[in-house]
Amino acid sequence: MSTYNIKPPLVFGGAGAVNDPELKQQIHDIIRNAPNQYWLDNSSIHTTFLDQYIKWILSTKKNVIRGLDQYAVKAFSQGTTESFDKFYLKHHRRRFRCFRGEYMYHTASWKNIFSLHWKHIEDEPIDKNDAVVISLPFSDTGDYHNDMNRVLEQCCALDVPVLIDCAFFGICQNLEFDFTWPCITDITFSLSKTLPVAHARIGMRVSRVDDDDSLLVHQKIGYVNRLACGLGIELLGKWGPDYNCEKWTDVQHQFCNRLNIIPSNSVIFGIDQKYYKQYNRGGPTNRLWLGNYMYHGQLPNE
């Protein structure tokens, strides 16, 4: 099969929810008709949101979830990002570790904002004074990272804290989320890739232990984004965790066939091993975001 001819600008970079105008309009209608004042005045709305989010995750039929019940401490998070920052602050005396191709926010923050010590996992063995961040599905492929279990075994043996970033949950299938590893301390989720609501910052962190960090302090006094919680409740009730895979997998496979690339288990991506090096993010493969074109079912320049 011939390779698809890509012309500038680089149209498959980045990541985001499927650019679906009909879905966006439905969400705008929800916001327009929402009881915003009720959301703002509802002091327990975050609790309702968090409980519903857990049930929503566990309702998936296209993935397997194990051990989520071990994380009883729930908190609203501004997307996944707020939870990352809390993890950095909590473990600032440790050396931070991530795989090559991981979400660039981590290394950018470690280098440029917090001036923290860090190193890619591929460059040196895990040390007892490390703290690890791993995305599942992995940011660079939308699938498992091949070395994830090996690293989790090392972290368990050395008592190294691990944060699992599940930002792509809601666009993935055929995966097992095993949260029973004792080294995992925090898990983050967000609706930013599931639905086109990235700027609403709707997310959740679950933890094993109530250590009274600043995210939990906000939680306990109800000082959270109630508008985001209210919108999240509406969205979780209308679209399930398998919605994207049920709607877009056929289109994803059609695009991947035309581009001569491999469909990711995260439906908005195709993975290339040879041709599209302009989309390389540091790992051995190249990630192409297809979500901009799925609604129309047509690739650019066709």
C-alpha cells in the first residue's frame, strides 16, 4: 500500500477529543440550559460528581478495571494537570521519572517551572529515591507501554510512589487497567480527551491515603469548581465511557488503512513505525492524531 502524501502544515500533531460539531452543539445546549445557579449553590455537587465518575469508569464494557475500589480518597481535579502539580510538590525531594514519549507537561514542568531533578526511565534504573509518572493508555501510543509492568515491579520492590495518568480513558478499548500494584499512590482521570470540553477542566484524582494535601484541603471545605462538577455530571449521564470507540473505531481503521499505519487502542490515534517522523515525540514510533477529521470521514488533501 502506498504511503499517504502529507503536505504542510503538520495536520496530525497534538491530541484532543474528536472534532464533532454536532456533539459540540449538544454540549453547548447543555451549558445554555443548565441550572448554573443551582450548580454554584450546591455545596455537595463535587461529591455527586466524584461518585458518578467512579460508576461511569466501572461501567465500561470495552476495558477491564481492577482494583479501583482500593482508592477510596477522591478529589475533584482541574483536568489531570492539577493532580500532577500536587504529585510534584508532594515528592519534590525525590527524582522524577517518566518514559520517553510521555506527556510533555511533566518534563517541561520539572525543567522549567519547579527546577526538579529528573531523568527518563530508559536512561537509568529506578532508584529508591525516585517518583514515577506513567500514563495508561501511554501518551505516545494510546496503548500499554511495553516496560510498564517491569517498572511497576521495581517501584513496588523499592517503595517508589507512582502516579498513573488515565487521561485517555474514555477513548480507549481492549485494555486492562490493573490498579492493584501497591506502589500506585494516585490515579488521575479527565474528560478532556473524551469530549470536547478541555477548557472546562473536568477531572478527578483518586488516592489510597488521605494525606491532607492541598487538593484534599480544597475538597474538604468544598472549595472546588462547582460549574465543572455540574457540567461533568450532565456529560457522564449522557455519554458512556465506550461512546467514542463505539462511534469512531470504523473510521479510525479506514484512516489507518489509507495512511498505512497501525490503529491504536485509543481511537483518536494511528501509530506509524516508519514514514511520519515529523510526529515523533521521543519514542520509537510516531503518533498521528486523527480526531480532527473523523467527523467528516475524510483525510486532508483527499
